[in-house]
Amino acid sequence: MLTLSTLHRKGMRTAKLLMAALLLSSHLQAGNRDFSLGLGWNLGNQMDAHVNGVANETSWGNRMATQQTFDSLRAYGFTSVRIPVTWLGHIGPAPEYKINEAWLNRVAQLVDYAENAGLKAIINIHHDGANSQHWLDIKGAAKDESVNRRVKAQLHALWTQIAERFKKKGHFLVFEAVNEVHDGGWGHGGNLTDGGRQHEVANEWNQVFVDAVRATGGKNRKRYLGVPGYCTNIDLTLKHFRFPADKAKNRLLVSVHYYNPVEFTLENRTDEWGYQSPKNQGQHTDEQQVDSIFHLLKTTYVDKGIPVYIGEFGCTRRADASKEHYREHYLRHVCQSAARNGLSLIYWDNGSRGAGRECSGIIDHATGAPIGRGGEIVNLMLEAYGR
């Protein structure tokens, strides 16, 4: 039996779907866009590192990045660099939420390094939203509108300041709203049982981001902006992401991450992947999973003129040399499939020199020199992507 409340919910949902379709339509009518980040590299565990609520560039073991680092990236053949930035401990009280000048200056210096090297660059708000433990609390915002308003005010204030600082920079510089924001469940938590409220809040935050940046004027009127779906999860993005309204035409990029399967790529709980693995008996089932999801991104966005970049991907180094070829095959196939489907791709490098869980360092963050076999991995990926 349909009640008035049921009809109201159905009507609201229909209106939201219609609005999403209209916003998407405005992008489709614009036609194809040529902007691409190509194959890039993440300066990971660097400006995003933090201890006891304070971000610090060297607190997770990496030395300070230099111009040489960025020059080396360009010399290898990378075309972009993502510079994740955590702002914890460098934000003043409400209502101004003033960013510490020294911290913003260091971010600007790294952006200059990228520009000098001829690289496209991305900066963002990174671990401020990790597991809803800090101010970018999507779990709290979904349950309490007063929390959501407070977060939006701070998000608007931070992006206004960041955008003002870089408003004269050319379009090599991309702003990315947030990173992997979730409630602690990595896309498998309360977002699946709250009637879609967390997904809606993520869309609202993207709108706050776009509005704040555009309002600062200068080059920001037409700057490319990366907008993520919930937790940058591809499946959840495809299901729940809604494009924010934008005064600029053809300047929004869809941001997602890809670490599937995490047991192999991040956790090091499995060593084998791909058709060469005995468990697959020569079948290409693992490869087909990559191709299928990348093709879906292509048909949903890229074919309709909407660029997509995979802001993070990677695979941890194996201590057993005999298992390294599975890692190599994985990275090679992901790069080949991304290139075939018109997706930009940015490798996650946390600077780790070890092997095992989340050890993905291939380039020294201070010098740009290869770490171990990092040079071979770099060449493998660039060749696979098509340097």
C-alpha cells in the first residue's frame, strides 16, 4: 500500500534522478574534450603525511621533495604529478579557517616545481576526511545537518583560500575536491544502509568545492576540477555520483581510484594474479575484470566527452623475486587497459623501500632516482601506456 510518505520519497527520488540526468546532459552536449593527465605519479605519503593531527612532509619517512624530483619524473616520461595535501594542524578556527601561510607556501613551491618541469599537477584535500575521524566527517554530516553545514563552511573557506593563492596559475594545475572520503567502511559501511544520504552529502560537497573555486575568478573561472564519487570507488561512482553544476563548460574531470583486488595489490595476502597464475589455469578472468570496469568508465563518461582519471593505482613489491612477475603483469595490463579506454592513470608511490603490505615506492622522493628495480617498473608502465 502506497502512503503519502512513500509517494513523497518516490517523488523526491525521481526529481533527483531527473536533475542528475539534466546535469549529465549539459556535459554530453559539449562534445569531446582533449584534456588528459596521461600517465602520472603520486607524491604519496609526503604532504599528506600527518602525526597527532598535524600534517608534516617528512613525518612518514620521506625526505623533502626537490626540483630534481620533478625534473626526473618528466625525464622518465611521466606527464603529470598528483600532490596529495593534508591540511590538518594548519587550519585556524572558525569562521575564517585561515590556512597556515608556511604550509600553503610549501604547497605552492611544489606546484612551481611541477610547472618548471613541464608537468600537469593536481593538489587536493587529502586525509582530512580519512575514516570520518577528522573535520571532513561524512558520517556525522549524513546524520546531522548542523555537522554538514559546519563541514561545508570549512570546505568552502579552505578551497577559497587555496584557489585565491593559485588563481594566476595556468591550466596545467588541477584542483581535486577531496580524497577517499568515507565513514570508515571503505564504501561497504553505513553508506549502504542510510538510504543514500552519505552519497548525497558527497555530491553536495563537490558542489561546494566547485562554487568556491569558480567564485575566486582569474584562471579559476575555467580551471579543470577533479570531482570524486564516494570513496573514489568506481562502482559507487557509477551508481551514485552526480555532476555538480558548473558555470564553466567542459572543465570537470571524474576522479576514481583502482586497487582491485586489494588482497593482491595492497595487502600482499595473495601473490598471484592473471592468466599465468595456476589458479586461473590459463584463463584471463583477472584481466577481464580490469577491462570490464575500465570499459564501463569509457562508455559512461569518456565516450560522452567527460575525462576520467584514476588518481591512484599500484601494486606492492614482493620480497620473493619469483612472485615479482605477477606484479609486473598486473601493472602492465592495468596501464594497457587504461590507455585503450582513454583513461588517465596516476601511480601511487609512498616512497617505501621495503617489500610486502603497501610497499609501493619506485622513485626516491628527494632525488627522483629509482628505488631498487623502480626504473624497470617505470619503463614497464610507460611502455604499456604508450609513452
